[in-house]
Amino acid sequence: MNTKNIFLPLREKLYVILSFVFWIIAEFITVWHSQAQFNKWISTMPWVFLQYLFIILIFYFMLFRLKWSEKRVFIAMLIVMYVFELLLWQNYSALNIFFSLLLISIWGFLTFIPFWIVNKSLREHKWQVIYCLLWILVAIVMGLLLYFKK
């Protein structure tokens, strides 16, 4: 047994697991949070989970197998994001510049935060981490506005 690379597969698996958990959390907060939407989400299982896993594996392959630079993965993330948002999910809000900035924050959170966690490089990327976490603040503000609107 090669003990030199014993932890490498664990790091890669941790990336996939963290990404999957983050996808579930982000999707619940942004899309499936209402009771009606939650029931729709549950009714589409396991297809929705397979979709999340497919997206995660795209970035896993780029980051861990092809060993692309973060800049190159970021550009690929933008392409994948717009393909999924516009073509698959028909989310035409992605054409709005402000909504696009929010989407980049969310997708950056889903793609890079797990990568930086497993590589223990969150501090090195502190400004990117702050940007990637901004969508949570926006979600809280929007949730409070919707709550008090009732």
C-alpha cells in the first residue's frame, strides 16, 4: 500500500461531500424554502440530487483530476453557471447584472469554499471568501423583508 498518498482520496471525497451539503443548503435557502416549493423539491428526488452531484463532479474533475488553476476553474464555472441557469433551469434573471453578481457569489460558494476548506487555504482567499458568503446576507435580508411584508 502506498502510504504517501493515503490522504489524497480523503481530501477529494471531502470536497464532494462538503459541496453536496452546501448545494442542499444553498438550494433550500434560495429556491426550495417555502412549503409548496419544498414539497416539489421532495417530489423530484433523486433527480435533483443527481443534478447537484453532476455539477459537483464537473468541478471535482477540473480541480482534482485536471488540476486546473483557480482562474481557469472560475471561467469554467461562469460558463457552467450560465448554461445551467439559462438553458436547464430557465432562470432568465441571470441576464441581469446584479442578479449575475449574486449568482457568481452563490456558485463561487458552492465551487470554491469546499475546495479552500479541504486545502486549508481559506485565509489565503479571505476576500474571495467574503464575496462568496455575501449571498447569505442577501438571503437573510430578503427573507426578513418577505417575512415582514406579510
